[in-house]
Amino acid sequence: MATPLQRIRNFSIIAHIDHGKSTLADRMLEITHTIEARKMRDQVLDSMELEKERGITIKMQPVRMEYTYQAPKGAGGTLDAHIIGEVETPADTRPETYILNLIDTPGHVDFYYEVSRALKAVEGSILLVDATQGVQAQTLTTLGMARESGLKIIPVVSKVDSPLARVPEVKTELAKLLGCSESEVLECSGRTGEGVENLLQEVIKRVPPPKEEFPAGKMPDGSGQVGKESFRALIFDFQYSTHRGVIVYVRVTDGSISKNSQLLFNAADQKFFALEVGVFQPGELEKESIGAGEIGYIVTGIKQPGIASVGDTITLQKHPLPALAGYMSPKPVVWASIYPESQDEFVTLRQGLERLRLSDSSYTFEEEASGTLGRGFRCGFLGMLHLEIITERLRREFQLQLVVTMPSITYEVTDKQGMTKMYYSPSLFPDYGFIEKIREPWVTMNLISPSEYVGPVMQLLYDHEANVLATHSFGDNRNSIDVEMPLRELMRNFFDEVKSVSSGFASMSYTIGELRDADVARLDLLVAGEIVPAFTRVVAKRRVEIEAEKAVEKLHAALPRQQFATKIQGQALGRIISSKTISAFRKDVTGHLYGGDVSRKNKLLDQQKEGKKRMKERGEGSGVTIPQDVFIKMMKTGD
């Protein structure tokens, strides 16, 4: 039997990274007895190995909880209107069982697309703020996304049990931020469970139940019925199973379906049968049917890629309903090429990228070839952490040894003939003599920092070519700084440097803005006279000499000796800017000689010298072997 819409609440938890989302979710699962006590563990919704290791949420995770709640009797059987708005409750106060669908979301800015999709599938959000840290930059970003989605916001101060908690001050911050009274800001501790049951009850009170746009299968124009059956659902995520094909995660908006229902992907115009339907508790739990207002999954049996897509609408074949508003496709902001260490693993790399793409639609990839590294893929990511997570998953889940090139961004280059082209690989840039103008993306950023660190933060912003737009005091002894800066500079270890100069207390969030004129140059590294494309980067002209010297020094320290002297050079603006030479590895060719005429030793040494000369002439560039660990060392920033 379908659950009445009035007994369903769909909500998410949004917060800055490490403010206690996953721990709070653990306590909710305990209180609602969704998971048996013997199976309970920390961060139970973070199923990925990397999530457990790093203590962060990477993938959104839905879970269905059942909670029995006895509503307090109010005037006319309604709860206090100033708290819940239009949400109605029964006229009596008998205990009722509610379905609470929670979607736990990531907190890092690189995974904003995961958060945005989760918010489309719910009616309300818990805005969680750490009592020891207060409102952070990412708090503001996620709050803005929730408000744009029209969600009911429940402000909550977490970690109230900490001896460092500043509960009154943080409650004041949140109340000012949301324009509500401090009495509406809740308190809880995910570690001890304090206030969590009250929070569940407040979710029931404050978050509105879902609504059905076409109840009983009415046609969009309201003219009668489309039949006894109707169904419409939004795909907010999906995964792939070798045996069952694509499994789509959906928020059902209208009607209901059961196993063997004949369905249709709206955008792909692909028909299929529902092999299984169910909900998340938090693993997959098969059900007879899923209906309006619920969050669940559908096993499609489809094994070819490119059919299921996030944001598509699933409806019935016989009685299709209009498509739902989907999601905007995310635009990559960071690019890097990924190559297998051995070309024998190229097919495995392709399969790995395709498989991960089924669970993370926010990155892109296309095949490319390099004379030095062979065949690989040019990939686009939403940030540096996103790149790091994808490459690490490829290594772990597909046992791949990878070479990852220096991350870069997209530049718009106009040549002297007036032709404009977008370049996302520095090694493909035309020669500087043919370039008329380069434009690069800028970001609009918000930083929040304790007042005592504002000076060092401001100096750092100046060093990274940022323009400060506005500053204002924020809460107790903190400042909010609005800035704009080149995306290129954001990638130049900016985040780590901000954390360093602020002793870890500053936070930041950003959005990609417009293209602006860029005063930059392509910097190449040459090994034995040959450019190594994997080391090519774009740098500010004002820093070109510093960057060339640093890069040459770094490669000089990392590259092992060869059989002949190897020159390493940094080249930009049509000239060699920096140069160092690695001396040849000298093999003792006279070690087996004992005594005798010295001319014999000299003859062997001359032969060795001549051999190295011929080797160098034959192997200019291509004769130098660059081990994979050297590429890895060169890719790392901040070393």
C-alpha cells in the first residue's frame, strides 16, 4: 500500500566540509532503527573506501527511515503556523509513522554538482553549522543553492558538546543569516545524540510533504484521465551493475510503478522494463512498488552507455507525462591528461573512465595521443580534489598505474589572423609569436577569516593577482572578504596557502565567472633538447622566470642520471630562461684491469666517451627515460 504524501518528508543535510553531516546521519539511523545496532559503524552512509580514509563525503547517498511520531494537538489540529507554514497534521494526536527520505551530501566545493542534484529531489534541508567554527564560506554557497531550489531551511548548530563550542554566538550568526529568530535555530550533537530526536520531529513539523502535480493520472490540461496508471520520476543519480545493468536513482513525482512496468527514458527515447524497484535502507531494499513522493531505485537491465542520464525523466510508455525540469550540465574548470604507464593498459583505462562516468556524470574525457606518453585521455574536472579522487579511484578500483599531466584550465586564444579557439591543453598552444590575445576565466570568491589573519590573507590575495571587492565584519571577530581572481591563480596552491597563513581557520568558496584578458605565457620544459608535453604549463608573464627556475630545479632533482649528460631547460617567450645539466652516470669500465699499461685504461675510457657521444646524438630527447614517479613528483604542487 502506498504511503500517503502527508506522511512523507524528503530532506537533505547541507554544510561546510567537516561540520558533522555524516555523524548526524549516523545518529538518525540509530534512533529510527534503520540499521541494526550490531551493524552500526561510523560514517555508515560513506560506503566508498576513499570516503572512510579521508573522512569526507564524496558521493551523495540516499536513505529511507521510518519514524513514529505523536504530533502535539494545536488549534484545529494544526501545528504552530509560524514554524511550519502550510503543513497540515491530523486532527487527533495518535502516533503516526512517517517516511523520512534523507540524502546525505558532500561538503567540499568540488562536489557542488552532487549537492545541486540532491536538492532537486527534496523539499527541505538541514543547514548544519559547527558550533566551534561558525558559518563558513561553503555554508553560504550551499545555502544559496537550497534557497534557489525553494527548499525549507532548518538551521542547526552541531557539535554543541565540544568544550570549544560557541553556541550562543553561532546561533546568532545563523539567525541573522536566515532572517529568523534564534529560537528557530536548533542544537544537536552527532557524537552524543543530544538533540537529534528533536531534530527529526522538527523535520516532520517544518518540511512540507511532497505534492503530486498530476494526481490520478490527470492530463496536463486537466481534461480527464490518462488511465488507471500514471508515473513520472526524475533521475538524480545512477550506478552500473555488471549483471543488472544501469540502476537509476529517482525521485518519484507522480503515480507509481511496480516490477515489470513498461517505462521510457524521455530524453533518450529508450523503452525498457523495470526489472526491480525498491528503496534505500541504506542498501537496496526491493519493494512491490514505489510511488509519488518517494525516493528509490529502478533496475533497468540496460548495459550500453549513454542512455541513462542525470536529469532525464522516466515515465510510462503507454501514458507518458511531460518531462520534468532537469539539471544544467556542469562545466569542467580543471583539465588534465591521463595516460596508462603501459600502453597495454589503454583499454582498461578507457573502461575505467566509462565505468566511473556512470556514477559521476560531472567529469568529461576524450581520447588524445602524445608522442612521448602514447595514447591517453584528456579529462575535465570540477576542481583539484575532484581530479585527485577520480585518478585515485582509477588506480584502486582498476589496478592502473597512471601518468597524470599538469592540471590546466581553458584559455581562449586569438591568433594574429583573428582566428579564435579554445585551448584546454597548454602543450597545444600556438607559438607565442602567432598569438594576438589570450583570455582566461576568473572566479568570484568569498573568504571568511578570523580578524587576526586578515592581514596575511590580504597579502596572499595580492600575490595571486586578486581584486578585493568588499570586506565586512561577520559574527564574532570574523571578516568576510569578497574577491575576484584568475582561476589560474586559484589552482596555484592557493587553497593550501590560505589554510597555512590562517592556521587552518579561514574558509573559501567560489563560482566561475567571465573570461578576461590574460597576460600569460606558455612555459615548456625541455629534456635533452626535446619538449616534454606533460610538463608544459601556462604561467603569468610576471612570474615566468621564477616558475621556469623552480620547474627546472624540481625536474633536475627528480630525474635519474642517464648514460650521457642530460640538459634540462625552461623555455618561454621564444627563449631559454633557465637551464641545468645532470651529469652522466659513469660506469667503471676499467675496474676489471689490474696493473699493466695505462694506455689500455685510457683507450677504454676514450671508447666509453665516444659511445656516450654517439648515444646522445642518436637519442636526443627520446634517448632519455623518464620514470613514472618523476611525472608524479612534477605534477604535485607545493613541493
